[in-house]
Amino acid sequence: MHETTIAGSILKIVRARAIESKRRAISVSVRYGEFRNVDPESLAFAFAALRQESPRTACCELKLTEVKALALCKRAEHEYRPRLEKMYRCDTCGGPIGEIACGEELDITEIVLAAQPALDDENESATEHESATERESATERDVMVDECASELDGGKSERGGLAAAGIKSRGDTAFGEEKRNA
Amino acid sequence: MHEKADGHALERLLADNEQLAEHNREHFDEDDVLCLNFMSAPGAGKTTLIEKAIGQLKDRYRSFVIEGDMVGELDADRLKREDIEAFQISTGKACHLDAAMVARVLHNLELPEADIAFIENVGNLVCPAEFPLGEHLRVVLLSVTEGADKPLKYPVIFHNCDAVVLTKCDLLPYVDFDRDMFVQALRALNHDAALFEVSAKSGSGLTPFVEWIVSCIKIQRSTKGYSRGNKGEPKRDHVHLVSS
């Protein structure tokens, strides 16, 4: 049931964006590859349970899209759809799977936030907003990230160390490809 | 108000785990430790295989084991009785190890100097495949009692591994295991993985597997560390080298 971890990962990102923008989340679009071990029903179930833990995400809709797998066969690099019925072998030459061209995605492609800012009483900080469950699961991981950062940075700064080590911290992610439309 | 990535990823999920896995791998590389992540269904024989492999390696290489189980310390206690340094992670409700759990072991416990770190994941052919731990190599076990069709049913884990060990081969005369079908299914999904047929109980087939680990140590030391992609894809050229 690692879908619970994935749902937590989605909500952490969405909540951070919602708090940053002082808005509530309306929906989040997630695409998952056919060659990832993601069960959409389990993920939707876990998401529905966990989204209640913050008013920022309580009404957030999860939109899931499966990306069908495309592989290049090992023998001649034919592009094909690997399917169980064919034992995942190439349709053209029967060769085995080489590289997976697509179908290993697991990412957020869109976040929709409310047009209007949320009420003042919902404008808490990320830390204040974290639910007990999220705190419990996130704290250990974040402490570990911070410890690693501190170690790599000679203890000078937490996030600086992460950046120096090429490790992105929460909220530091660059959105090179995204568009923002108010 | 919305943020859209026009077909690209806005945010990759489970990125925290991948970053920590990379960090763990740097730890292993700094210390010249080859790390192997053993994954299988429950009862396929991970603990026994690790125990017997360490037994064959102990005159040449030092090892320790990180044991992952949902509850208790049975496996670690069992290995300790064989004088193997073992560290237990109890995952509680989690059905897999993650990189943060391994990082806590690396940071908080006094680990012995070693050449090889064996990580025994929680018994499960689904979830562990999604969480790289910082390992250099992924080893997937399948016991002959589980059935030859398992690679077809669990394609992700068999596609993304460096070696497959068919275990409990001493039972082959007593079970209907279609070996040809198994090899065909595995090779359709993973042409390059090293394949070993082992009975850890009798010791049959164990030496080639142990020598494969030794060859991987030599490659790691000559190339100063393996490199794996974020999702743990094996570097095929390494696999060619070790399986040739």
C-alpha cells in the first residue's frame, strides 16, 4: 500500500503551493506510467482520506491519467507497446524489452487553486497546517534530509547544504516548464 | 489560478526518496562499500541466501546486513547468532524500506567497516520496486514454489533489477515449476540481468552467485562507484561485464 506514501507526497506539494498562494486547492492532476506500480483506486482512496487533514486540500480533486508504456526492443529498437499477452516482447521482431521510452512517469502535471484567496483563518503557515499524521510521517524524513544537509554543508546551514549537494529541499523546486495563470 | 506544465512534470513525486537514496549511495561509495538490495516475496529465502553468501565471502570480504521487516527482529537475531553484523529496521505499517530508513541507519548507528552492505527488503514484489535505497545493485529472488509466471505478473521489479536468483532449486523435482517458461518470461523483461539457480540449503549454485558479487566489488573499486539512474535502472554495461 505504498499508494499512501504517494498520496502524501502529492498533498504535501499541493498544500505548499496553496499556502504560498494563500488559496485553497481545487484539483491536482497526476500522471502515472503503466510501468510503475501504482494502483489508481488505492491511490484515490488514500488521497481522499488524507486530503481531509488540511482545509487547504480538503476539497481538492485528484485527476489521474495513466501513461501507456512504450518500449524500444533490445534487438532492433522497434518502438512498441509491451503487453502481457505478448510476454512484453516486441510486436515486430519478438525481441525483449530494451529501454522503456515512456510509461515510468510519476508526477504532478497541473495544480489548480481557487481564484480567490482563502479566508484569513486559513492562512496559516505550512508547519501550522500539517496534520498530525503528516507530521508524523514527514518529520522523520525531513529531519533526515536536514541532517544530511547539515553534514554535507559542514553544519553551516541546512538548506544551503542541500543546494550545495544538489539536493532540492521542499519549496525550492524550480518550475522551468510551468505556466502560471492567475 | 492554475499551474500547468503542458505535458511535462510540474513536480516529480517521491523525489525526496530519490534524493536521499543518492545521498546514501554517496556514503557507500565514500567508504568503498558495495550495497545490494535484496527483494522478493515473503519466504523466498532472502535471509538464508544472504547468510550463506556471507559465509562464503567472510574470508575475503567484510559484510553487514540491514534487515527490513514490518515487525520484530527475528531475521537480525538469526543472523547475529551466525556472527553476522546485522541491523534491524522495523517498518511498522510500511510494506517496503525507504531511503530515509536506510539513511537513519547510516547516520545513527555505529556500522562496522565493511566491503559489502546487504539490505534485505520487506518481503513484497510490488512496493519495494518504487523506493530506491541507495543500492548499487538490485537482486530479486524467486523461489521455485512460487511459480514460473511471476516475472509476467510483477514486470516492474523484474525489469529493474541487476540479478535474479532462482532459489530453493533443491525442490525442483517435487514442484511443477516450468523453468523454460520462467527464463523466457524473465528474458523478455530483462535481457541483461545475471541469472543464478541456487539451493542455499545444499549450497548448490551458490558459488557463481558469490563470485558475481566479488566481480561487482572489483568493478566498483576500479570505476569508483556504480552509477544508477534516479529510478534505479541498472547501467547495462556493468551488467554485461558481470554476467559475461
